[in-house]
Amino acid sequence: PAGLELRPKPRDFTNPKFHELRTDGELFWVIRNGTERTRMISYSPSYITEDEAWMVIHYLRTFTKKAGIG
């Protein structure tokens, strides 16, 4: 419900277009550095390690399988 108030709206990670357009490297950069004009902040290594960022990416990529894609 809180996501309804966010601008821009949160991503739909089950959308196949999202996964087609984003490389793992791009996702890694966003996870570590945030995204301008959003509430996604930059994380210092004390908050999320490189290994944890890669775990998040691997988890995100499972959403396409759950949606019957790929």
C-alpha cells in the first residue's frame, strides 16, 4: 500500500521487458549507487556488500520464472 504514494511508482519486477532491458551490471550499479529522482538511496558498503547486491540480482531474476517467463 505504501508504494501507491511513491513517485515514480515502484517497478514491476515480473515484467519481462524490465529484465530484457537491464543487464546484471546495470542492476548492480543501481543497487549500490541508487537512482536519481527516486527514493532509492545509495548504499555504502557497510549497508550492503557486493555479495549481497549480487544475491539481490539473482533473486530479482527469479521473478521472471515465477511469472512464467524464461
